[in-house]
Amino acid sequence: MYRVKRRALSGVQAGCSTADLKDQGIQDYTLSWLKAEGLIASSRTCGTCGLDMKWEACGDRSDGYVWQCRKQINGKRHWCERSIREGSWFENANMTLEEVMKFTYWWCQDLDQWQIKKQLGIGSHAAVDWDMFCREVCEVILFEKREKIGGPGKLVQIDESKTGKRKYHRGHVVEGQWGFGGIEEDSRKSFIETVENRTEETLLNLIKEGRTRHSHCFGLGRV
């Protein structure tokens, strides 16, 4: 469990219960960790005056904080407010920061969608949406982060496979797509490509190309 660092908040009233203070302490620690890890912004610039905004306690938001600027320029005071989630993985999410973090972590640990849904007590639509968000991030990384595998002293295992489906989930496979891939033994880096044919020329070109997608992305093929 996290070691909670309790500290007084400017927006906490004197009449808060012990449980409220504990929850607020956990939330503060979580936000500090998110900023330190670069998962949410640790600073913001005001779009009106161009100066640094302040991290302020805010009782009408579930996150408890907001970026604000109320500076006075040329005798006129302006007011600017921005969400602490803006530009992050948490932006536009209806779940709390803690729920989003738990969903993402459990998804990476290969828990099924219905298991995460049950643990968090969220609706089916939210569970499906976040499952798709996680997959999309993996897809982006798989296509953008490429590098060659193999080389002198490196052993790469290659294989081909056909994936398909059964009509009404019964009988033999009637449709499918051939895939060809390889995996580097030491690093576990791998590549996989769909192929229209399995001729010698096609497969040799893929072996020479030997592109890999980063192997730390999990869950891309789950249903």
C-alpha cells in the first residue's frame, strides 16, 4: 500500500472527519506522484497573460484541485482556469483519477474486462471504452516504435500461422489470414506481419526487414 503523507490543506475545513482527512491525504499523495512521474502537468502557463498558473484547491471538482490564474495586468484583473487533467491520459474521463489508474494497471496485468468492471463498479460502456483506449495506445506504439531485430550473435525464431473463425463457432476454420513473425531469444523483441502469400520471396523480404514492435505492450489481442 502507498505510504500516505498527511498534510494540511488550505481548503480543508476544521470540521472534517478523520476518514475525510485520510481520503484527502491519499488523494494528495496520488496527485504528487502523478506530477512527479509526468502523468499530469506539474506547471501550466496562462493563455491570457503568459505567466505561470497556480495549483489551487477546488471543492466543486472531483479531483479537488484546478489550475488558476487571477493576475492583474494594466489595471485589469483576469480569471483563467484549466483542468489538472488537460493534455493527459485522464482528460475527459468520467472516472476518478484513482479509478483510471486502477483500470490501466489491471488491464496491463491482463485482467479480463468483466473482472475490472466488477472491481471498480463501473458500467459496461465505460469498461468497453477504456479497454479500447488501452488497445489504441498499444497500436500507436506498435506502429511508431520500430527497430530492427537480429544481427551478429542474435538468434531469431520465425514461424507462420493462420488465424480464422468457425461458422457459428462450429466445424472447421473456413476463413483466415496468414501471419508471419519472429522473436529474438534474448531480448524477446518480436515482429509480426500479415501476408497475402507465403512464397519464398515474400517471406525472405520480411525476414530481411525484421521490424519489431515493442514487446512491453500487452493485451492487444484480447477479446
